[in-house]
Amino acid sequence: MSNPPFFHDASGCVRFSVMVGGHPVAASVRRETLRYRFHTSENADPLETFGLHVEEIDAAVRRRLACGSPAPVMLREYDLAVAT
């Protein structure tokens, strides 16, 4: 079992883990990345935004890992771009 996601004030990131192959992989996503990708207000709670889109965010972490990114994974806006 992994730890619950939390907002880390000093870095401005939601830190979380994704279970991959039975092991937790550490990851993070900046508040601004969540805001820009999911079109929330500047005052939106990043943990709430994260929770509403956790499946998409977890999938982005798995894609990065599949492409060879080492852990911990720091998601960028590009990683969460809408597929066209």
C-alpha cells in the first residue's frame, strides 16, 4: 500500500505514488501544471484537482516510466496534454 497524496508547500507540488508492478513509485506534479491542464482557478485546491483526475495522472506517470524515466517522476504539462 502506498502513502496518500499530499501537498508539499515548499515545492508547490502534489506528491503521490503510483503502484507499478506491486511497488510504489514516487511522483509529483506542480500546482500550476494541474491548474493549466485542468483549467481550475488560481485558488483551487491542488489536492482536490488531483483527486478528480487521478486516473489520468497515474496513466501519465506510467507512460513516463514506460519511456525509461527514472523515479521519482515529475510530471510536466506536456505529460498531461490532451491526446489529439
